[in-house]
Amino acid sequence: MSGSVLPWVAGAAAVAVAAYWRHASPYSQALGHFPLEGTSDPDVPTLALSFDDGPNEPYTSRLAGVLAERGVPGTFFQVGRCVERHPGLTRHLADAGHVIGNHSYSHRWSRGWRAPDIRDEVDRAEEVIAAELGRRPLLYRPPWLLRSPDLFRVLAARGLQPVSGEFCHPLEPWQPSPERIAGRAAQRSRPGRILIFHDGYDAHGGDRANTVEAVARLVDDRLARGYAFTTVDRLLGIPAYEEGRGLPSVHE
């Protein structure tokens, strides 16, 4: 590679890294408030487990079983199209004490940039989830954590809270071994942190068996170390659902 090309390549790489940080990093706050963690009890380290891209059977139900056996609540950011594919499952999760958030309708990269597309994705998913729950979810996690200035404007207009999180393992969507997923998730666990797992894959489903096993391993390990688990809304001190329309509170 010639010397004249190297600076161009380095510059292009720097631009790509900067664009990723600004628009898709779980840590960046450049475009708006995007909480990665909340306040943990000083005496009891607390984590929030969250799950994206579902529902996806049989893995969402298996995961719910793992959590139920250990008395652990989760926060499920669900894709509207997948909710339609598995009627009744979203309501079952909420009835079991889990919190449901909005994760767009179709989980398409191309629809995460412009306000008209974002509004359509948010509103269609909200309509599907609200039909299941009888109340409007207020937590929103964009697919791939993709943010644009338009996203924050759309969410603010609808009173929705964008939510970030720490990916449990960078390759978890492609299912490395349960040991690897759980080991990296344990390394990334810190009091007050929101962890991201996937019970689905985009809007298409897929095998999540290793994630289910990894969650069981992680929860057992953290409980043995004195950790407690909560939902994202409680960790952040914000409401999970819109109230005031004669609908029951999630915590009642």
C-alpha cells in the first residue's frame, strides 16, 4: 500500500469510528440522554437484565422459566412484528412481573434515521404492544442502539424514554458457548448496570439456547455473590407504562 493511500485509509477509519461512537455506541451521550445504568442500593449491588428482539419461541418462554425459578424480573424490549407472531406471550410475561419495552416494529436499519420512518416504527410497535397489555409502554430501545437526532425528537414528542445498556458479549447474537457469554457478562456486571441479551434475532427469531443457558449461569453466579435484580424502570427511577387512563399500574 503506497504512502499516499495510508493517510486516506486512516482518515476513513477514524470517521467510521467517530460515526459509530456518535450513532450506535451504548456509551455515547452525544445526541441525547441514553442511560446505560441507574442507581444501585449501596448495600446490595443491583443489576437489570434486558432482552431484545423477541418474543421468539420457544426461547422466550424458556428464558422466562429460568427467571421465574430464581425469582428474577427482566425487561423485554420487543419487536412489534414478533409480538404479532406470538399472541398472548407478551401479556403472559407482563403478568409474571416482567416489564415490556418498545424495540420498533420491524427492526430494520434503514428505518432508524428519518423522523417519518422512526415515527411509524415506534407507533406501530406501540399499538401492537398496547393491544396486548392494555397500556402504553414508555421505554424504548432502538434496534442496534441506533440513534439519530430525529429519534430523540420523536421520542420526546411521545413521552418515551430511550434506554441503552451494556452488551453481555459482543458476539452473543451469533451464539458463542454459554460459558463464554456468561463469563463476559459477569465481567461487565457492575452495580447499577443494565445488561443486554437477545431472546430473538432481528425480527426473524432464531436459536437462542446458549443465551438461555448463559442467563441461568450468570444469575446463579451473581446471586451467590450477593447481587439483586430489578427491572430497567425501577433501576432508572422512571415509569414503565403510561398511567392515568384507568389502566392498572405494573407495580400494583
